[in-house]
Amino acid sequence: MDHPDDQQQETWSEYQPRDPEITGLVQQLAANGLVLSQIEELIKQALKSKLAELSERDSGYDDVAWEVLEDLRTPPRNRQH
């Protein structure tokens, strides 16, 4: 069965990012059934999340407070003590 975005994937890969790992990740997501609009939404959300993080830092949190926030955002099994 062809992927619904086969043509768009080919075009997307022509203008791919310089980092081949990004292209590989996009291809893996597509292979698991995501369409490009869903993948692009994931990319947008990741970029928005990073911008929000940077905005929080610029709003006056000091480094210690930022580390506490990061620790709270980390799932308990991955936290370092």
C-alpha cells in the first residue's frame, strides 16, 4: 500500500534539512503511518516548546530555578538524584 503522502515526501526530501538524522526520523514516522501534516505539527510543537522554554529563561528565572523546573518536567524514572 502506498503512503498517502508519497509525492509530498519526495518533494520534502529534496529540500531536506542538512542533518540527515532529521530526514531519517521523518521517514520513520511516515513509515509508521503519520502523514506529513502530522509530522510538521510535531516539528512546530517542538519549536514552540523550545521558544517557550527560552521565554521562561528570559523572564527572570535563575539557573537554579531553571534546573528545578527541568527536573519537575522529567519523568521520575529518568530523574538524576
